[in-house]
Amino acid sequence: MTTTHIAVSERARLDALERYAVLDTPPEQAFDDIARLAALICATPTAHVAFVDASREWSKAAVGASSRDIPRRRGFAMRALVHPGPLVIADVATDDSFAERATAYGEPAVRFFAGVPLVTPDGLAIGALCVFDHVPRQLAQGQVDALGALARQVMAQLELRRQLPGRLDDAELRNRAESFRRLATAANEGITIIVDDRIVEANNAFATLFGYQMAEIIGRSPLNFVAAASRDVAAEYVTISSDKPYEAHGQRKDGSTFDMEVTTKSIPYKGRTALGCVVRDISERKEVDRLKNEFVSIVSHELRTPLTSIRGSLGLMDGGVAGELPAKARELVRIARQNADRLIRLINDILDLEKIESGKIQLHVTTLDPVELVESTIAELRAMALQYRVTLVSTVRRHDRIAGDRDRVIQVLTNLLSNAVKFSPEGGSVTVLASDGGAGFLRFTIADEGSGIAEEKLARLFVRFEQLEAANTRRRGGTGLGLAISRSLVEQQGGRIGVDSSPGKGSAFWFELPLVRAPGTREGPSAPSEVAPGVLVVEDDPAVARVLAIMLKRDGHEVMSVGSLEQARRALARGRPAAILLDMELPDGSGFQLLDHLVAIDALHAVPVVVLSGARPSADHQDARIVEWLTKPFAEQELRRAVSAAIAPPDGTGPRAGARRSA
């Protein structure tokens, strides 16, 4: 394609976009519904209906994100727009052109992206329907097909707007109902709409999946399609919208059962709030998981056990237990021992990464002393530093307390320090520093005197099995997993990680963890303000409360944190917050007592509440003020989405009365 042709096509594309007059228009229910359906079908926390003009990417509808207007060069939609057909990037971090844009929509970074171009009848792509996630993943072909069908519905809406200006209200309602039927019929997943605990709509795929005729489905409870062993779990979700899919055992008409994944989301239906439900048969995926677990078990037990014996035997031979070895034999034993050590490290790293990514790793967050962490890590690595003839230096003198899991923070420090030692020149030094990071964070920096890293390679550093200098890494004994593990561990503790480097000037790897407020200090001004803070956090664990405050402040919210019911009542007496984050288990009572307190005061009865709990919600937890129920532990993006939904203005874009969600 010539440059002239590209310019002509781009001009025609921009002219087409202008004809639809969609840019900078207010939100519309029809487009919001399509974005919600895209997120529901693809089981992603975020979806955009995005249009791309000459300089920016602008979202007509955005679910799970506050950013609607970003520079064109930083957005993802342009890449989908020029791609022939659906574009799916399973892991953004492995694609250099995408990795640098991963934080364009805010933190945490985008790790998964899928987009389908929005194409006019004359073949010009003016935007894209996009879905995002913060973890790598794949889409089934049925989900990709459904995304394409939704993209066509976006264009149908635009054509309708253009042809029938000012006459959309009734047409929109009819069109949305017909759109659901067309989309549901085309989808491979089972889709239903649930109102008052009864199925009112279902697609053919749902009927086929469970072996029923359509007439046998309508009017029945969704629990009739769940095996008895899973009904208690499923009952918790029947009236709850959740961005997180849950797993259960489905039961077919013939009594046979299968593994299924269910996603539910609140949707409008004939003027009411209903629950959209997508069901996927995950039997094949479960079988793959079983095989993977068997493999991990084999690696864990059948390989590590003999390797331990091999390494121990080689160590004894190297130490002279079997007698003095000839020089050549001793060198061969040394090489074999080093490679046995490397293989053991690789196996341990693979097991660690598998546990982290599957959510099986348990973090024990406490308050930590940075000086003690660094000194302990350096003490463990001194022998290694002597071997490489590198000096370890700590300038950390700050005793500010941070929130984190001690063992995992030391694991991150060990990974970064050992890398710095291995890639430093003989006679060089590695320095550990501590400084202020982002607001409310402490930054650890590990600076070396190595050869440095080219800018274009920096984005690949934290990708698993990525080794920038293959020959040198093999010589130094790297596995290519240490930085990927470090990134996952830091992000799970509410922090972030990065590197500053340039060729010939060494590298400075850093990570930040949240600071914990010292006892006796307080957030905000010393005197009570007549204007209440934006968000009241009611949480008795100081470390958790501090992390929540940091997350909220990064989004520009004012925050007041209290640790008991009595403190919460006093804070509410000073003014009405925009929203409350409420831990249900407090030292002086239950969070439900605070909900009762809100009911009793006219000025507070409409304050939206986001529950933070280690327990899942049940039928006993029904309360109209609870707009979201987050089950601990939860990701930062879940908290941000919940708070944004809670404080949205009451113009139809905010939460509906009685809508509750569980993450």
C-alpha cells in the first residue's frame, strides 16, 4: 500500500466518522448495554466502544474504566482498527508494540486485549469494540464470534441514529430486545436473563447444553440446572452481579453433570433490573488443569527428589569425600553441580510462578522495617557476592514501616540483588537505596555498575522465560523467571516494579510498596472538617486500611480511615461521605449495625456502601445500600471499579437501587 493511498483512506475514514456525529456525545444506554454484554460474554472486567479520530481514542461507552479520552498513539483501538478481523493479544507484555501502551488506561496495566473493528457499510473502520483484562488469557472462538456480532450491533445503532435522528426512544427499546435475541442465538455459550429468580429468556445454546427444549426452560429457577453439590454456592450468586466468573457443576436433563463457568451481570430488561447470565462448559479446560496439576506434582516430587540426591552426591565428591579427584574430573564435577543447582532453581521458579498465577499463593501482610529487610537479604547474599567479587552496599537508613509479606519481599530483594551481582563487573559494587516513591509508597532501588540495557529491550524484562543476553545469561545461570515472579509478587502486595537503565551506565531496578501510617498519626487535617471526605474506609486492620487509602488517593479520592463502629459513627456525624468501604467484622460489632445506623438518619440513608469481607454474601445479606460486595483478597482494579460505580451520579450511569455485586 502506498503512502498516498494510506493518506486517502485515512481522510475517507475520518470523514465517515464525522458523518456519524458520535464524538463527544453523552452516554447512551444502547451503547452501554453493548459494552456490558461484551464484558459479560468475554468475562473481562473492562470493555470499550471506542472511536479513533486524527489525534485521540474516545470511548462512547466504557465499562470498568474511567478513562474515555486518551492520545491515539497510546490507545489499543487503532491497532484493532487496522487489523483484518478480530485482534486477540493473549499477553500484552510479550508484544513490544503493545507493552509500551499497557498503562494507557491507568493502573494496573493491561495484560490481555481483544478488539473487533467497527466498520461502516462502505468498508471504512472508524473504531473498535475492545475488551481488556489485567491478567493474560485467551478467548474461545464462540466469544470472538459474539464480540464480532456486538461490533456489528454498534454500527447498526450508529446507522439508526443517522437515519432516524430524534426518534430513537421506542426504536431503541425494540432494537435492544431484538439485538439480544440475535446475539444470543449466534453465541456458543449458554445465555439467559433472570428476573425474580426465574429464567425469562434463554438461547438455543443454553437449551442444547442442558438437554432441554426451550419451553421447558422459561419460568424455571436457574438452580434447577445446577447439581445438588453446587447449589449452595450458586444460590449466593443468583441475585448478585459479579465481574468474576464462578465455577459450579451443571446438571443436564438426563441427570449427568459437567463442569461449568458462570458469569452474571446486572442488565436492564423491559424497564427493570435483571441478571444476565453466561454459562460455559469447561469440562475440557478442567481436564487440561488436571493434567497440568499432575505434571506439577511430578516436577515437584519425582524430579526434585532425585535432583537433591544428585546435587548432594556431587557436592560430596567436590568436597573430597570420595578421595582426591584429578583436576579434570574435579572440573567436570563442578560443572555438573552448577547445572544441577540451575535446574533446581528453574523447577522452584516454575512452581512459584504457577502458584502465583493460579492464586494459590497465600500472602501474610504485616508491617515491615525496610532496614531489617535489606540487611537480612544482604547477609544471605554475601557469599555469592564474594564469589563474583562484587561489593554489596546498603544506604537504607529509613525505618518507615511498609505493608507486605516478609518472605515475599525478601524474595523480590533476593531476585533483584542476585541479578545485579551476576551482571556486575568484577570489582564493581551493587547499592541498595530507599527513597520516597509515589504518594504513600516507599521505593527500594538496586543499582548496579553493569553494561546497562537498551531502551527498546526494557519492556521485555519482566516477561517469563525472557533472557535479553542469552549467552551471558546461560553463563551466569539465569532461568528467565525471576523478574516475572518479582513483578507478580510486588503487584499482589499493592505495589509496582520497574527499571531505569541505559547502555554503558548500569541499571537501577526498583519496586514500591505502600507505607503504613505510624501509630498516633492521622490522615488529613488535624481538625475535623465540616465537609466529609469523599470515601469513608471502615477497616480495623491498619495495614489493609493504609493500602486501601493509597489505592483510593491514586484515583484522586479524599479518604478518612476509621477502625471501629464507634469511630465510624463519629465520622458520619461530621458529614456525609460520597461512599463507604465497610469491613463487616469490626472489634465492636458487625458492619450491619452501621447499615442500620445509616437507615435511622435521613441525611445518610442513601449513602452507597461497598462491603469488604472475607466471606461471600448470602441470601441473609440483602440490603439495598450495598452496591458491591468485594470478597477479600481483591485486586486494585476491582476496588477502583466498585468505588466508581458507587459514587457515579444518579443519572442512569450509577448503580441501581438494590443492585449488589460480588467480586
